[in-house]
Amino acid sequence: MNIYHPYDVIADNEDCLHLKESESRERVDFVMRRVLPIFLLFFTWFLLQQVGSQMPAAASIAIVVSIFFVAGLLFLRPYITEIKIIDRQELWLVQKTFNGSAEKTIAVADIDKLVLRRRRGKVAGAFFKLYTKSGKRYWIIRIPAVYLDQHHVPLIKERLQSMLRLQIEGD
């Protein structure tokens, strides 16, 4: 049984934990973070072509600025598709950025803390966020509500604590 669902388990043994996002989830991330921003820009252009002359100039400017801001946030924010933890040594991440993939290696000694956030409501799920001593933050494991099993989250938490040898803050 895969407790890390929606992630595919490449390796899970005593000294290594290697997780990769499923193909379907990678496609959804690509659509949400690369295609949707471009669609928003085209939709805004179309909307302003149709009703722009009937709107006040300040409203048109506010719409354009807000859509550019949202599209920029979605398009430029990197997301993690693969994680590999080598027991007590390092954490290896593959991040998708707007200009390709980037690999990051973080030594366990450079990790400041790991926080578990459980959300309820519309954006429900369990999210593990890693903080480094240099001030960087990474959402290393994201489990949305569709895949959330309340019995698996404590097991994932225990596994991460044993691999990284640090306490996970949060519930």
C-alpha cells in the first residue's frame, strides 16, 4: 500500500526514500502553472476588446494589472516533482521552473525545520514545508484533499522524522 499517494514510490528502504509525482499530477501542475496564465492573459485581452470601451479606464487598468500579477505568480513559481532523501545525509529535489528543471541538493545539516500544515475547507490537504538555514522554503510533499488519508499522514510524518532526524512542527 502506498502511503505517499499521489506520489509514486521509486524507492523506500532503510537508507533512501525516493518519491516522484504521478504523470497525471505533473500534467495538472503544468496546466495550472504554465497554460492557465497564458489563457488568463488571452482572456483578459478578449474581454477588454469586447467591453473595454464601456468600462472606466481605471477599471480596465486594475483588471490588467491584477491579471498580470496573478499570471506572473502562477507562471514564475517553481514546484517540486521529485524528492529523494538519503538517510541522515541529504535531500535531493527536482524543481520545475519557468525555464526548465532544476536539481537542488540540501544537506541535512542545512535544514532548519520541517513543518506540517493541515488545511481544511476548500484547499484541504496535508503539506510538508521545508525551511533551510539560508532562509529558503520548499513545499516538499503536497497531498491534496482528494488523496488525503488521515491515517497515512502520521506515518509519513514518522518516516520523514526518522530519515531527516529532526522533529516536524505542526499537527
